[in-house]
Amino acid sequence: MRVGFGFDVHAFDAAGSTRPLVLGGVVFPGEVPLVGHSDADAVAHAVADALLGAADLGDIGGLFADDDPRWKGADSIVLLADVARRVTDAGYRIGNVDCTVVAQKPRIAPRRDEMRARLSEAVGAPVSVKATTSEGLGAIGRVEGLACWAIAAITTEEIG
């Protein structure tokens, strides 16, 4: 068994971008979007990094660089599915991923099941989603952005 850890943080777009807020592959209508080169889905990014770390395949920034125009506005669920394929192609079976979103806003609970479903479909294994606030402390508490932590468990494929 191997374990990997992922983390991502993005600032909210104070400039008032018209793109949507996307978390775990789910659009949160009417919420302030995050700043980022792709769709800025911090949840999908943290899950991807956890999987890549577990399989020792680098990190999301190395695969999908934020200075590469191919990834401008990219759907992070598509990127996550590519990461999951790379992990399985490397001979691993994805056991599960657990992630925690830390945000004052938006409220995650009403959309948690949709997020779990989108992430699990992309990964091909169960992905749990939990949420908490930072109790008003720091940049996250001041609603300047949000963060996500994720941990993934993978095993070596049985052959024969």
C-alpha cells in the first residue's frame, strides 16, 4: 500500500471574473470564483496531487503547468481523470481518496454528494469530501480564498 498527500489553495477573484466557482467538479452558481489558470478547482487539484504523490508520478504543476496555454480554463475533472489513468497505467489500483475543504464560503454541505459523485467518477474509486471553516482566522477566515487537503491510498495491482 502507498499513501499520497495533496494540498491546494486558491484566492477568490476580487476583480469580479464572470467565470463560475467550481469545486470538486461542481459549479456553485452565484459564488465568487477562484483565481487560477485552469478552472481553479482546488478540490480536484488536491485530489490529483494526492494520487500523483502516492504513485511517485510528480505533481499537478509539472503535468499541467500554469504557464502552458493548453491548460488555460481547463476542466480540472478532465485533468483528474487523466491523473487517475496515469496512476492505474503505472500498475496501481486506487483504493480511496479523502479530502477536506477549508472555507468560510461557500457552504459545501448542500453540494457535497454531487462533489463526491463527480470526483469518484473521475478517479474510479471512492472519494469522500468533508468541509470545515477556519473559524474566521487567517486569509481563509477573511474569505480571501479557500484550501483543500487530500490523502489517497493506492495498492499494487495483483498480477496473475
